[in-house]
Amino acid sequence: MGKKGILSLLNKRRKQGESNKANNIPDVESTVDQEALLSTNLTDNENMFRSIYKNCSDVVFRPFYIGEQDKAILIYIEGLSNIEEIDDSVITPLINSPMGENHSVDTLIHKKVSTSSVKEVKTFSDSINEISSGNPIILVNQQKTGFALGLPKWEKRSVEEPQAEMVVRGPREGFVETIGVNMSLLRRRIRSPKLKMKFMEVGEYTKTKVMLAYVDGLADQSLQEEVINRINRIDVDGILESGVLEEFIEDNPYSPFPQTLATERPDVVTGNLLEGRIAILVDGTPYVLVVPTTFYSLLQSSEDYYGRFIIGSAIRWLRYLFLLISLFLPSLYVALLTFHQEMIPTTLLFSVAASRTQVPFPALVEVLMMEITFEALREAGLRLPKQVGSAVSIVGALVIGEAAVSAGLVSAPMVIVVALTGVASFTIPRYSATIAVRMLRFPMILLAGTLGLLGIMMGIMVIIIHMATLRSFGVPYLSPMAPMDGQGMKDVLMRGPWWKLNKRPHLTGRYNKYRQSNNQKPSPIRGKD
């Protein structure tokens, strides 16, 4: 966050403190000026930090002497800093420094402290940020600067395969909750210095680290500025997950469709970075946001690009088909059964009518009951422990479906329709897109139950018009189909072969058009006759 942003935030907090004071609400921060410079008096600095960290039992204040001459104090948070390294690389060499060395304290610290980084801090605010990041600081008497030591250490999850984005062929690595590890996973894949990482901090209390990753020369400058501006204007107590940040930066917060791509896979983020997009990494979550995104990007899987392009294109067409089934099959069933029986083949109509003779509810109520029950079973399977979650969802669906048919509450064709709809929704690669389809299914059912096929057509028109007006950081949501881009269509309805994908998608402003050379179609190499 820039200096202007910090000053603006401080002004807002001061006004809030004045309001709290007027309402007799105590404000702890009003007694401590964290933007003040460190004092040359060690006692004053220590008292200030003890006031800031009042009632914080995990904050350790370790006084000691450097070479038995200069009084100093070490401040760190237990559980965030490497205590073994503090003892071996910091306190021991400084205490055992011989007396009478003819150089300053800062030179002595840089010489004796064997840590990867030693950074000077001049304000209480900078010192607090370093301590909260796991970097202990040393304050020395008669020194107006402190020294932050790069010794963070905390428990973190190992790199594993993402459970929500598993593939048959492809990398098995996934992001974790530690932003440093996630940054290294990207650096391993893009080893060029043109991969830029811009640090930001969001949240008054959480001080959440946010990192923007982009490839210099591929991501448009105006897009970079837009992302930075949207994040800078966030004034909130804390960012707990990337989904919280997503709601603050998306173009249309009332749309059911996600306008950012959230993924746990480093290879997906790498592919998008090479297309000129920007990745937003948030500390504390394995989900990385990619902007801008389109509707078709949400229907693409990383595995589409690792197999043969013919197979990838066929699977993509299958995915589009099941997307339509997931969204429209229940509403189409209700419309035909309620208003348009003449469109159903006679044999099938007699079979369906016979199965519905004992059902006391109209088709609309019947499908709503089954859909709500299926969604409840799906949520129960997600929230229960893994050992019993899948069993409850599968057994529950079988038992409840069979019992409902036997009791005459629903018909057997309705169970088939709802089950096929549920299976079809699982073919959508992105969970955020799946949620949108599941939510839109219910208004489509209501329109079909009241207006028949006319209602379905009206619903389709509303959805298409809404998606056509939607933007993701200025990029049309339905691009490259609307507006039409012939080059971009090579990677929408079909997955074109790699040797045909010569150009990057045009997102915003100026862009680096070509990503590979022409005429790379493979062919047998024949020797000279």
C-alpha cells in the first residue's frame, strides 16, 4: 500500500477513534502512535512495545548485552520465529562478542549475526509488521534504528495434489496456505526474471499479505494498474480467504457467475500468466485468483491441454452438453409434462403417466422436492467427515429415492431426471461455476412450471443478455465468442493443437500477440535422396 493509501487509512481510523471517544468507547490504539520513529532510548522503546503488545503472552522480550557493553533487547512472537536459530545465530554470538571491538553496533550485528537477511527498521509500524511476520527485531540502546532478522518459522502443510482439481495426466502439486511456498511453485515454472511479484497488504488487523504475479511484457500495464487500484481501495478489518478479496474486486457483485478464476493448481496459474493474465496470491489460502477470466475459461480443465487435442476437444463438447443438461433438464421435464404433453412420444407418455398415477403432487412440486433433497444430500456429504460423507450421500440418495418412489411421493422418471442432473453438474471443472448453475436451475424450474417452454426461452434470453453485458476487469465475459474473435475460437469449442495456437488471447489494451513461431506442425524428417 502506498504512502497516500496509508495516510488515508490512518485518517479514517483516527476519525473512527474520535467517534468511539465521543461514544465513550475505549480505543487502545489512540494511546500509541505506531507511525512514530524509534527512539534512541532503549527503555522508551521497550515500554512502547510492551504497551502495544499488552496482554500478549506469546510475545517474548529478551534483554541481553552485546559484548557486555551495549544493552539490547530482542522481541519476537513465540511460534512464528525460529527459536533454535535465535539462540545459535543471534544471541550467542552477540553476547560472546569480545569487548573493545573498534566498530559500530550495526556493523557488529551485520558481522556476527549469521542469518539470511538483516533489515533495518526505523518506525514502530515497520517493527510491528516484521514481528508479526515472524522476523524478530533487535533494539539497541542509543541506536535510532532496529534490526529485523529473517528467522520466520511456523507449521505449514506440505505440497499435495488438490483434492478438488484432480487430473489423470498432469502435475500433482497444489498450492498451500503459505504464500512463500506458492510463490516458489510459480518461480519453478516460470524461471524468467520477467515474472514480477508485487507485494500488497490488506486488512487493518490481519495485515494479510497479497501478492500480484504477472509476466512483464505479457500483462497489459492498464490491467496491472486496475488490479492494484481495486485492491488499494479496500478498507476492511481483515481478509480471511481469497473469496473475501474476490467480492471486493469483481465487476458485478450481484451476478451469480464468478468473474475470477479460483484454482489450487500452479500449472493452471502458469498457463494463464503466459496468456497475459494476473494472478492474485493471498496468504493463508491455497486458492489463487486469476483475472480477468471468461465463462469458457471456467469450463476448461488443465487436463484438456495435456492429452491429444482430438480427445480434449471431444471431452470439452461432452462438458458443454452436460452443462446444458444440468441447467435445463429438470425445467424441460416439467414444461413438457405440464404444458406440452403432445411433444412426448406416445409410448413414453403412457409410461410416465402410469408411473405418476399414485403421485399426489404436480410435476413442479415434485421436481422441487427432489432437487432440494439432492442438494441437501450433496451438502451433507461435503460437511461430514470423509470416512462417512461419501457413504451418507450415496446411501442416502438410494434409500430416499427408492422409499419416495415406493411411497408414491415421486415418480421413477423424476428420480432419473434429478439423478442425471446431479451427475451432469459434476462434470463442470470449477466449483464456483457449478454453484452458479445449481442456483440458476431453480428459477428455470419455476419459469417452466408456470409458463412452459415460453418460460424456458425467457430464462435463456435473460441469462444470455446478462452474460453478454458482464465484464471481468473490462474483458467481455463471453469473449472470444461475443465479440467474435476467430483466433480465440481455436481454444473455445475445440482445443486446437498446440502447433496451431500461435497467438495469445487479446484481453485488454496492448498485448504481446505471438507466443510461438509459425509452421511448427510436426512431419516426418526425410533424408536426401
